[in-house]
Amino acid sequence: MLKSGKEYLEGLRDGRRVYLGNELVEDITTHEAFRNAANSFSLIYDMKAAPEHRDVMSYEHNGNQYSSYFLMPKTDQDLKKRMETHRRIAEWSHGLLGRSPDHVASFVTGLAMKPEMFEEIGKGYGSNIIKYYEHMRDNDIFACYTVLPPQGARKPELYEREGMTVPTLRVSDEDDSGVTLNGMKMLGTSAIFSNETWVGNLLPLGANQEKESITCAVPLNETGVSIWSRKSLEKYAVTEFDNPLSWRFDESDAMVVFENVKVPWEKVFVHDNPEMSRGIYVKSPSHSMGNHQSNIRFLEKLKLIVGIAHKIVEANGVGHIPAVQGILGELAAQQAALEAMIKGQLNEPESLVDGYININRRYMYAALHWCTTNYSRICDVIRDLMGGGPFQMPADISVIENSEMKNTFEKYWSVPGQSAIDRMKLYKLAWDLIGSEFAGRHLQYERFYAGPSFVVTNYSYLNAPWDTFGGLVDDILDSY
Ligand SMILES: Cc1cc2nc3c(=O)[nH]c(=O)nc-3n(C[C@H](O)[C@H](O)[C@H](O)COP(=O)(O)OP(=O)(O)OC[C@H]3O[C@@H](n4cnc5c(N)ncnc54)[C@H](O)[C@@H]3O)c2cc1C
């Protein structure tokens, strides 16, 4: 069923424990640190259900209407529908909400396409994944994922020491009703705004880490769960004019702590199986479906960055200089290349599970590698183009509240064809995208959201047709 924005916001008032510093946040939908981002997520729900988007962004199954990111693709048309759904969601937030509701939903949909893999892991786990997928789909659930142990807690000798608090999440007990979790997971982007968290391991575990291999789903208001937010950037946005992006798109990142949290067996998907705790994602369409969304999201952000670059050089009066046009041309070429890499994923699909169709994994991993590697370089180019522009501007827009100052500001800061206020507005937007603390967090996000760079590169290594490449060499060697 399609949820409305209002229903989504009501769902966040569920007694969850969110800590911001030492403050227990009572209602994130009204709190100054989170309310605008909560509203941005709620708009996604309203807009995808609106008549003009409904056809593409939802699909009908057994008389019910569901969000298209739950669609298990069987045809080229299904892949297109999924892609356009991701694109519209990303377009509405300019790619700044990395973990929008379609991200983890795509991971779970990809897992549910291969229930037999779960049945091999544990009896009944196959139907668990199907039921969880249906629960998410039927209730339009927004899930985040916490799939990494915290830094500094990865060596077994650290958490096996007698009497030590368990830093990384593991199963501390189990009985007929389910498992008990204790420990902490990093790093729940948009955990504060999600209904549930998917708990698991996206990076490999050691063979002796059976109890850490637990993969399950936990509602974020479950007894014993607490969410520890990083610094809110929305709270410190000066005004909407001064920090337009921090103001409404700070999806936040948070550590999630589990203290004696009970998880019923029907929400458990992997247990006591370190290999498959990570294997489920890459042995099913899950990882590629989730990261296809990431590619598309990045592309929408890149379009905004290229647009900002163009506006900035015009505002600086340097847009006519051939060398500057060359820089813009390079940015435009990079944007087009990424778009082609994404569209190519649909042009040469593959089948990972009988009866279903999947985007081309190698092209998706190439795009993922491209995005991770190039983001900071692209931001550097925009910094170059901005020069000292952002720092010519007054501290904030309050300058125009004083009529004398406003006149002086207009007199000296305006240029032919552009008022001082318009210039300031553009520079404030550009700085929030490229230079502010919000921008700095995005720099880190784009580097790490899919794992560190050596892991991202390894996906391309693992999926490359080395036999084919080597065969080309053999053919030449054998020919003389
Ligand atoms: C903004 C942001 C949002 C995130 N959102 C989420 C989320 O929603 N859910 C989630 O589960 N996780 C999330 N993460 C976590 C992310 O997956 C991890 O940051 C990432 O996997 C890297 O792990 P780490 O931070 O522990 O770094 P580390 O593993 O400590 O690595 C740090 C650096 O150490 C070096 N290094 C470490 N090991 C090796 C090695 N074997 N070989 C070579 N060099 C090495 C590399 O330079 C690496 O970049 C997020 C991270 C960030 C920054």
C-alpha cells in the first residue's frame, strides 16, 4: 500500500529513543534538528502517490498498489520503471538524500528474489525473507541499514576479553522465541527517519565471528534500541537562505545501540554463518539493485553540481573565456558519461535468478567506482571556479534587515544584471553544496557509503571476465 506523507510522519512518533548530545529528542518531526529533513522524506511519500507520478512510481499486484522499488523485475519495462522511480526520488532531493526509502527497500527486494538461498542457510529463513519483504512492501516501510561493526571493535580479542562490554553487535542469547542482541552498529544514515533498521554485515567477517553474523530486521522503537545522532547540520543552518541544503536535506547519520533487544525468529535471516552474512548480498541481485539506486542518485546530484558551476562562472563574468568553457565542457562530459553508464546497465541486463531480470552488474560497479573516485575531484573543480566568491558575502542575510546596510550592500555587491541579494543567494547555495559542513559530510558519504575504496574497486575485480581478457592474449600468443 502507498503511505501518505502524513502517515509517514505519524509513524515517526513511535516512542523511539533518539539522542542528540545529552538530549532525548521527544518528537523528531517537530524538533529543530530534524523536522525539515523529516518533512523532505514525507514529501517523497506524497509525491510518489500523486496522480502524475503514480503510474511510474507504483505498480499493481493482487489489486493493491505498491511502490515501484518493491517491484521484482521480470522485463525490460520493469527495469525502466524501477530506474525512473529512483530518478524521480533523487531529483526531488537533488541526490542529497542518499538513503531515501528506495535504497534499502531495493536491497531487500533483491534478497527476496532468492528465498532458496536463505532456506539453505537455515530452515524457515526462506519464508522469513519473503514475509519481511511483503511486510515492507505492504506497509511502505522505510528501512535504513546498519551493516558494519563500529571502528575499533573489529578484532576478536577486543570483544572476547572477559568482563568487557561488547562493543560490536552480536547475539548474546537465544531461545524458542528468538535471539537477544547486544552491542552497537555503525552507521545508520537516515536511521532517525526510518521505521526499521536492517542489521547485518556488508563487509566480510572472520570465520569465528558466528555471533556477529546475525542478520535481522529491528523496528527502531523496539525496547532496548537507542539511536545516537551525530551533530545535526539542520539545527545549525543559519536560515533557509543562508544554508538552503543543510536546512532541509540533512538525512543524518547515527550509531544504533542494542541493549538486550529481542528479535523474533521470523525476523532473522542469517545466524551463526559468517560467510553468508555478507554472501547474501552478492549472491543475489540485492547488492546490484541497491547500488543501482546509488548510481542514479549520484547522477541527479552531479546535474546540480554542473548547474552550479555554470551559474557561478556566469556570475563571476568569466563564462566567455575559452579555458573556463573547457572546464565546463569537461564537467558536462563527465555527467554524460555517468548517465551513459547507468543507461547501459539496462541495455545489457543479465539474469541472476531464474525468471527475473537484473541490471548489468559490471556496469553498475564501474559507475559505483567512478562516483566514489571522482566526487572529491569534481568538488575541487567547483571550488576552483568559485574562487573567493563565497567569502565576499556578508555573514548572513540579516544584513538586509537594516535599510541603510541593505542599500550599501546593493550598491557595492551587485553587478549589471544581478542584484546583490541574488548573487548572495547563489553563493550561499553553492557553498552549502561544496564547502559547508553539510558539504564536508557529503564528501565523506560519497567516499564511504558503499565501503572503503579498496572494497569498491574489488567488486570490479571480482566481476571482470578475466578468462575472456586472458583469451585475447592467448589467441595472439598461439598465432605464431
Ligand atoms: C557519511 C557516512 C554514511 C554512512 N552510512 C552508512 C549506513 O547507512 N549504513 C552502514 O552500515 N554504514 C554506513 N557507513 C559506514 C561505511 O560503510 C564505512 O564508513 C565504510 O565501510 C568504511 O569503514 P570504516 O568507516 O570503518 O573505515 P575503516 O575500515 O576503518 O577504514 C578507514 C581507512 O583505513 C584504510 N584501511 C582499512 N582497512 C584497510 C585494508 N584492509 N586495506 C587497505 N586500507 C585499509 C583505508 O584507507 C580506509 O579508507 C557510512 C559512512 C559514512 C562516512
